[in-house]
Amino acid sequence: MRPINVRLASRTRGHAFVVMLAYRIVRELANRWNTFNLAVQEGLDELASVCAMEVSVGGKASANKIPQLRPSVQQLLDAASVRLPDVLPCKGIKVASRKKLQENRLTR
């Protein structure tokens, strides 16, 4: 745990709690994934490929569906005893980047 500049004791305790919780999660994943011969970061990078498709009916978004996972991703989730839901509720919230694209970009 590296030093962090906080002034209140409660924030220091909160920071220590989050760091120790992250440490426990990494250790638990390392124990569960030790048969796959990969580092925890490599497993997390593999899990980052999981995405959701927006399913719309009649032009309105109704749900987000997780497509069939690659076998390597499914093995990691099974080893961690994690089951993803088939369908996620859709709230209709659009996420956009704060970075503005140039209006006059060169097109090829």
C-alpha cells in the first residue's frame, strides 16, 4: 500500500480498506486460476473482452444480451464461480467520451 495524501482518518481507513480488499480479490483469483498458467492481470484482460449487445424491439431498447462467451473466458468464470446473467436490464443511458473529436478531420 503506497502513501496517499488524505487529511481525515476516515479517508485513510477507507483507502486502506479498498487496497486490502483489492489485494484479497487478486489473491483469490490467483488461487482459483492457478491451473490456467496465467497471471491475474492476463485473466482480467481476457475478461475485458466480454461485451453486451443491445436488443431493441420496435425501435426502443428493451434489454442488453450477453453473447456466447469464448471458451477461455467461460473457463475463467467457471473457475471463479461466477455466473453471468443472460439478459441485463436496459435503462436507455448512453455513455459518451468527454474527448471531443475534431470537426474537420481528414477522411481517407
